[in-house]
Amino acid sequence: MGKEKYPDKLIPRKLMQKGIEVCKRNITDFLADANLIMAEGRINHAYVMVEFAIEEFGKIKMIKDAFNSDLNDPFRVKGAVFGDHKGKSEKAWEVLDPKFRIIFDEGMWKEGTWQRGTWEKQEDTTASHKTRCECAFVDFTGSIWIVGRDMKKDLLQSLIIHIEEKLRKL
């Protein structure tokens, strides 16, 4: 029998709010870093910070859900809350308005975008744990080397503001 990929955590009820406050501070720091990086014109790297903020936002939601559904003390939080990027991102988008999720230059197509240098359609152009990786690393597509994806700065700024507003309401 092997180790679980993400072991569950037992959290004393009296420490739940402290954990949420630490997550909120981390979100605020990620968003501040994103704004600094964006001011330097490095939009794709700024987005990576924003996606980390989104995942921390989702972590808060998952911790609160566990706190409310498990009346034990300590209460049990699924380990994936701390390690599963997709789960945290998806949980955050249950609270965040999905209209802020589109930040990529989709051109004339509502879903997907054409990659630079090719006629190949690229799907999944919304903010997600998956596009975070696509924005962070160098790739070779068609006949050119690229870093990141075409992104609309104003839409990324709107997403940051939206996260900040929702964070104040948590």
C-alpha cells in the first residue's frame, strides 16, 4: 500500500480562521506581485501570479466547506485542498464571476485561438491551472519559439480587481 498523493489534514477548529487569513494575505501578495510584473510588461508572468491567487482563493472556499460539513474538532480537510491545482482553481470559479475568466486574445473565434505562426486552433483560452503552465514556459509552435500566450492586459487587470473585490467579501 503506497502513500496517498495528498494526505488529509486535521485542522483544529480554532485555527481555521487563522489559516484563512494567511491564505488571504498570500492572495494579496500574489496580486501585488502580478501588478508589479505587469507594470514591467511581462504579462504572461503576471498571469502566473494571478492563477496562484485564484488557487489560494479556491483553497479558502474548500477549507470553509470542510469546516461547515465536518463538525468534529479537529475537522478533516481533504489533502487535495493543499495540492490539487485543478480542484482549487475550479472551486474558486464557483465564487468568481466566469465573465472575468477570458483573458486571452481569442481573435475572431469565441472559443480557442490560432497559435502564432500556424493555422492550428488552440483550445482552452480561459484562465485555468492549465493555461498557467502555458504562460510560464517556452514552447516551439509552427516555426517560431514563443514564451506564453497572447493575452489582453486590460482583461487581466479586470480579473485582478475582481479577485480583490471578492476577497474583501470573504
